[in-house]
Amino acid sequence: MRKMHDKERTFDRQRRRERRGKAETRGASFPGTAEHASERKQVFAAALKRLNKELRRLRDLTVRTAHIEAARKALALHRATNFTTYPPAGATANEGMMPKASTRRRKIITGAKIGRVSQATKVAQAVRDARGA
């Protein structure tokens, strides 16, 4: 596409130079349809724009797919940290005792949840105090 566009641009420039009297005519090297080179050049330019847009869309799609895959992998890793993995079966010949890993799930309580509970206690106490007065 680019070569065809460049060729038409060359034809168009040569025709303009001939009309202004700055260049000799190159009749033997031009095809019979050289009269409308600027219109054909515009057609190829529009086709190039469409091609470039499609290539950019495909590249963005592959980048987006890679980001989604990375995000899914990160989420799987994050979720895997909530569960402890069991050690492989079988004892090894070591000196001394080995600590036994806990099999309970890690429980993480957010600060917001802790604050919500203590605030609810304060509100309930305030309601009781207001009733008694």
C-alpha cells in the first residue's frame, strides 16, 4: 500500500512540475491514467489510514489480553496466599524438633470492620444512656 501511495505521489508531483514548466514531460514512464494521480493518491492515503488503524487496534488488543492474563495470574497468586500448603509427606533426618506449620486459614480482619464494630458499641451505649436520663 505504501509503495503504491508513494508511486502516485511521485506521479502527482511530476505532473504539477510539468504544468508549472519546471520539469520536462516524462510521457514514456507514466501510465495512461496519470491524469488523476492526486485522486488515486488520496484513495491510497485513506486505505493506509484504515490499515494503520486496524494494526493499532490489533496491537492494543494483544496488549489488553496480556494485561488481563497478568491480572488473572496476580489474582490467583493473591488468593493462593489465603490457604496454607501442606508439607511433603515423610520425615527427614534432622537434629532436633521441627516446627509444625499451622493448617488454619489466615484470617485478616480489616481495620474498617474493627472500627465499625466498636462504633456500633458506642452508639448502642449512647442509646441506652439517653433512655435512662
